Amino acid sequence: MARKMYWVRYHEFANNYELAWTDNEVDRITAREQGFDHITRKNATTLARQERERAVYDAAFSGYADDHIWPFRYCRNMDFIDVHCRDKAYIVEA
């Protein structure tokens, strides 16, 4: 198994982004094609922490970004995340 790489895709605003990780070349190519940018693990966990802090202290501007880092291939669909992926996400410690 290859090492994990971390990805972010920003939308219209700075507090609106998706976080994901990949561990194989197929997912990495797909992530690049879908507009994800490669970032370090530290940056990914920082972004997730910032979203969790926004939910507590600035609720009006939270809820638009991922507060967990999801596996890229299997967890882009929210219905699938609820059923299958909650235990596979990278949980950010508060």
C-alpha cells in the first residue's frame, strides 16, 4: 500500500472546501482531474480543525467545509458516508 496523500478542493469561498486522502495512483489521478490540490497532512488537519472551531465560535460561517478528511474513492457520496465510512475517516482530534 502506498503512502497517503491529502487533497483539498476549494469552492467559491475560503471556508467552503472538501478534504480527502488517497493511497493509490488511480485515486490520485482522479483527484487531480476533479480539481483537488495536493496538500500536506498538517495542512489538511489544520483545515479540518479550523472548520470544527468555526462550528463552535462562528456558527454562521461554519458547515460549508469538511471537518474530517475522507477517503477519496468511496466517500464522495454523503449517503454512503453515513452508512459505510464513518469509521474510516481521519478524525481530527480537538
